[in-house]
Amino acid sequence: MAPRIFLKLILALLGVLGITLLAVDFLAARGTRAGYIEDTRQGLAEKCRMLALHSPDELVRSCHLLAQAAGARLTVVAPDGRVLADSEADPLRMENHRLRPELVQAWSGATGSSVRHSATLNRDLLYVAVAANGNAIRLARPLDRINANVLSIRRRVVASTAFAFLPFLALAALFSRYFSRRLGAIIEYTGKLAAGNFHARLQTEGRDELGILSDRLNETGEKLEKVILELQREQSEMEKLERVRKDFVINVSHELRTPLASIQGYTDTLLDGALHDPDHNVRFLTIIKQNAERLGRLTADLLTLSRIELKTQKFQFAGYYVNSLLRQNVESMQPLADKKRVSIVIEPAPPDTEVFCDSEAVHQILSNLMDNALKYTPEGGKIYVGAVLIDDPRNERVEIHVRDTGIGIPEQELPRLFERFYRVDKARSRELGGTGLGLAIVKHLARAQGGEVRVESVLNQGSTFFFTLPVHDLGLLETGAVQSELTTP
């Protein structure tokens, strides 16, 4: 691309140079010729005035000698236009000269002159005439010598001008090469942008117009790159959300189908006659009741997740003593723990430790975590509920934990533990009445309050779930204060 631009610039410069030389030639030739003609006219006029000092008879008689002395053609013309004598032609065969412009001017009292083609000599001549003793004396000189001199001067002027242009042409070639290279680089870069290569950058040189253009193109490339990356990120998020949606629909359909099938099956059995069977009717009704309760829990959990993700969940943030929140939740879960003969131990935070949160949301988080701990902790086991103040000046927060001495979770299962409907042991989870949404709700509710969740577990030794709460007001909205990433698993 750069060689083509260079060639075009050089051709353009040569065109300008050619036009300049033509203009110089035209102006020089015109001015030089006019100067020569004027000098010759003045010289001939002076010689005409000198010849006027001779008598008319002497002029006619000595015409050839006087013409040689003057170095020009001499013609003597009578007032009526008859040629009386001519140094280069027979006057008797010459036509009447009464209307010749130079003679008309001479007879009017001025020095007449004209340039025209002589039919007698078949040459261009300069004529100069003056009136003398009633007649007119006219001298004529061919323009051949003037034209030759003008041509010689024209050649010297054109050659000198062309030679003077050589340094300019060399300098112009250097500039043309420089700018053609830069223009070629710019054009090549725009081609890369058009091809979708937004990572490329154009090397800028100087702060002239091309340098500014290069900077603007680089800025355009950077902005396009950011836009494309953002679009790719959004597309990736949309694809991820679409996968989540499909998985969610499949999981919900599966979760609903199992209890509904059980309810429908046992209901049909009762209607077919088992209703009056005292050995089975109560057991069938109990199973129907359990599956209906499972559907109710699943529906409630789905509604909770939906409200959080659609930012319609109502939050009422305020300051609370963290130890008070722990005691209230432990007291609410104590009957279930006593029934299973599992002890709950509180590991309190430092006195007067406060958190800024929604107490109902925290209660739901702790209830879900403690309910899971009770399900997977055998009789005689222990559950520890506590809090620790994390003293970070940039992000002061409290970390609450629920630790059990249950069966633990395999390490490879931990990264997906907070996904919706994800279960480590699906059969056992359904047997224990889990919906598969409890930990997803925990994660979303914690993040909605400005916190995070994590888990640690050792197989056959127990698991510990952690979530954090801020100590101070983070400025979260009390209605639908949910971070954008809550829609991800």
C-alpha cells in the first residue's frame, strides 16, 4: 500500500513541476519576446528619423545602400500609397501601401509600427515608419533572429528552473516516502479493524495531523475492543443464564413430578378401595401428607429464591447484637435437636458485637444451616453455632459459622454445594425431606446483605458452613438489595 501512495505522490509532484515549468516558459517567452520587439522598434524608429534627413530623391536613388547601412529593409512610400522605392522588391510590382497600419500612423504624425506577415517576402516582419518631406520612410526587420534569441533564452530559463527544482524534488521524494509509509500504516490498521482485529495498535509518530489521526484510531480500536469484550461477556452470561434456566426448569419439573406422582398414585389406590382398608389407609394418607408438605416446602423455597432474584424481597436492615441472634435461632431449633438427641453449643462472639442486617433473613440462613446439620449429624453428635469478629479496617465484618460432627462432604462436591437442586446424596436428601434449595437460599440471602458464604468439610468428621455480615451500614437498599451475580448458581 505504501509504494502505491508514494508513486501517486511523486506523480502529483511531477505534475506540479511540469505545470510550473510550462508557466515559467510561457511567461519568460512572452516577456522576453515583447522586450526584444520593443528594443528593435525603438532602434528602427531612430534609424528612420536619421534617414529622414536625406532628400526624397536621394532616398529613392540610394535605397539599397541606405538599407544596407541601416541593416533593415527600406521602403519609401508616397502620400497616395505608391511605393517609390524598396530595397528588396520591385516597387512597380508592389501593391498600394496607403492602408498599411504603420504608414497610417506615420502620416498622422506619430511613429508607426506593426508586426505582421509579409506576403512579398513570406516572413514575419517588424515594420516601423515615420513621415519625412511628404513621403513616408519605413524600415522592416525579420523576426527570425528575435525568435531564435527568445528560444535560446527560453531553453536556458527552463533548464535553470528544472535544475533549481532538483533539490526540491529530492526533498519532496523524502517527504512523500515518509508520509506514504505513515498513510500506508494507517490504511493497513483500518483494514485490521475492519477484519475484527481490535487488539492491534497503531504506532504514533509526532503530533501532526497524521499523528492525531493515529491516536484517534487507536482510541477507536480500544473502545471497539472494550465493546466487543463486553458483548462477549454479556453473551457468555446470557448463555450461562440460559443453561441455568434450562437446568432450573428440568430440576423443578423433576422435583415436582416425584411427590405429585406419589400423591396421585396413593390417592388412586385409596379411591380404588384401599380407603376402607384399616391396615393401609392411614399409612397411605400419611405418605400423601408427607409429599404434600414436601411440595409446600419446595414451593416456599422457590418463591423465596424468585423474590430475591427479582429484587422484590423486602429487607429491613438494622443493627443487632450477634450473640442475641445466635441464641434466638438455637432456641427455635432446640426441640428438634432434643428429639434427635443432638446437643447444640453456642460459641459466642465478643460481648456487644453488632451486625447490620435483616434479622428475619439471618434467622432463615441459620435455620437452613442448622436444619441441614441436624439431618446429617447422627444421634449423640454436636452442632456448634458461633461468630467471630473479623477486624479489617477496610471491611469490618462478623463471620458466623455452623459446625457439625456429621458425615462430612467429599472435597470434590464442595464447589457446587450452593447450586440450586444440587445434592451430594440425592436419594438420602429426598428421604430426609430436603428440597435442594436451602443452601442456594443461604448464599443469596447472605449476599443480599453484603456478605459471602463458604464451606469446609472433612469426610466422616463433619462440615462447617460460614457466612459473613457487615458490622456497619453498607448503604444497601432495603427493597431488593441483591447483587447482580445472584442469578448465577
